[in-house]
Amino acid sequence: MEKTNSDYHQPVLMDEVMNAILIKNPGSYADCTTGGGGHSLVLASRLLAGSQLDCFDRDPDAIKAAGLRLASFDFINIHHRPFSEIRSVLNANSKDGILFDLGVSSHQLDDASRGFSFRDEQEVDMRMNPEDPLDALEFLQNTDAEELAAILRDNSDFEKAYKTATLILEGINKLEGPLYPEFFRTILKQVFPGKPHKMNSLLARLFQAIRMEVNSEKSELKQSLVDAVHILQSGGRLCVISYHSVEDRIVKTTLATFEKECICPPEVPVCNCGRSFKLLKKVNNKPLIPTASEVNANPRARSAKLRIYQKV
Ligand SMILES: C[S@@+](CC[C@H](N)C(=O)[O-])C[C@H]1O[C@@H](n2cnc3c(N)ncnc32)[C@H](O)[C@@H]1O
């Protein structure tokens, strides 16, 4: 069943994001992960005439849903592009606020035909943009056990990563026909016998690790955060919501380099980086997290962390 716009995705930390990002009105903003347009809709409805909002998503379903939902705002431009391309659309020093709400939308998880969820018995796919070249099966057919084990460790701290990776790739070599979640369940039962109570959490971590590779999530994020700093104008705000420790670490470490004046490595005796001032400062030292009542109403918000930075 096709979802209506309003149940495409329940946006998280709405008040916190609006309080952080809306520093100028009319102003110029970018939503790099538009999804169903939940954050963009509230932002747009608060913006005065003369504002501008650029909305990006790599998922055509999101572009369609957000297009319908945001159609009444003539100052919104919707771009079907990955956020690693924001710099080819947006000028340097042009935006008052940029939002990244990372990870997957509820629509991607709940629509079985998208192949993101281990709870469905639909073919596993995991591409946010179904036009991208490699789905999960093709990705696995093109990797080796060392690489897959490193991915499982790095992307989700997976225990017994090498054994799991080896069995997955042996199975993939013999697989005839489509890839279903049951394939991974069978392997995890062999690697972790006697732990049926842990099966869902193991599957969730395994799927997260593979999904991050299929969509190049880490490299997309690192590149785009750097680009966002260039695109913000002085005083502008960068708001990033992450959902797990790997994403959050990338946000902290990538943006930390902009919080320093000199970024030369310690062994360089005399500064040669030319950075004479900081480009960013943190607005709050600790990330903002959802209230208990938000988590109660929307359990998918439970791991969200909002980091807010201001361009100097
Ligand atoms: C958590 S949802 C965002 C939900 C949105 N804030 C809302 O209110 O509906 C994350 C969205 O980011 C998109 N996304 C993830 N990585 C992306 C990338 N590299 N480029 C563009 N969009 C991306 C996903 O397709 C998904 O629609």
C-alpha cells in the first residue's frame, strides 16, 4: 500500500532543530535529507516571504512525497541528488542554516519492497536510490571476506566478524536466485548458536553495516559536512542529527578540524596551513537528545543526537 505523506516519516527533535536553525528570517536554508519533508514543512511554514529553501534527497520516493507536501511553497527548490553534490548546487557563503537528519526514513524501513528491513521476507536491496549501480547482493558478490569483516567491525562493532563474513560469502557464492533476509538469519544461527534472543539485534547490526556500504554513507557524510561549512555564511548554523555512534563520531571528528585555528599536523614546526581563524564553534557542548515523551511517542527517535555548530 502506498503511504500518505503524513505517515512517510515522523520527524525527530522538531522544536530543537527549529530553535537551532532558524536564526534569520527571511533567510536561506538547506535541508540535505528531506525525506517526507517533515522538517522542511515546519521550517517553510515559519519562513517569511523572500526566503529560500533547498531540499535534497537521493531517494526518488522522498522526492515525490516531499514534492507533494511542500508544493504550496514557491521559495522551495527540490533536488533529487545525494548530499555529496550540494556544492555543485549551492554557492559558498550563501546559507543561514543547513540540516542533515541522517540514516534511513521510516518509509524506507516500512515499505517491504525497498528491501531495507530484516523483518520482511522481501528481497534484500538496501539502495536509497534504486538507480544506484549496486544493490546489497551485487555489493556482496564484489567483496572479499577480509573487507566484509572490516566493514562489519567498523560499521557496527560486530562480534565474530570474520567468521560471519566468511560464511556470508560462501553462501553468496552458492546462492542461486534472489537474496532474502532468511539467508542472513540462517548464517547468524550458525555463528551464534544458542542466542536466539539476540537474533534481531544481530540482524539489525548486520543490515546497518551492509546498508552503510551499499550507500557509501561514511564517505557521503564526510565530504558533505566539509562542503556544508563552505556553503554556510558567517553566523549560519549547521544542525546534524545522527542515530548511531559511527555517524556521530564522523560528525564530531570531521567538524572538529574547523573548530581549530591551525590544522597543521603536530610534527610541522611552523604553521603552513594558512588557517588563521576558526571556521566553526559549537553551539552546545553536549548533543541534544529527545525527551522521554518524544521517545515514548516515537521509539525510532531513541538514539537521535543533534549537534549544532555556528560558522564564525
Ligand atoms: C531520517 S530521514 C529524513 C527525514 C526528514 N527529516 C523528514 O522530516 O521527513 C533520512 C533521509 O535522508 C536521505 N539520505 C540519506 N543519505 C543521503 C545522501 N547521501 N544524500 C541525500 N539524501 C540522503 C534518505 O533517503 C532519507 O530520506
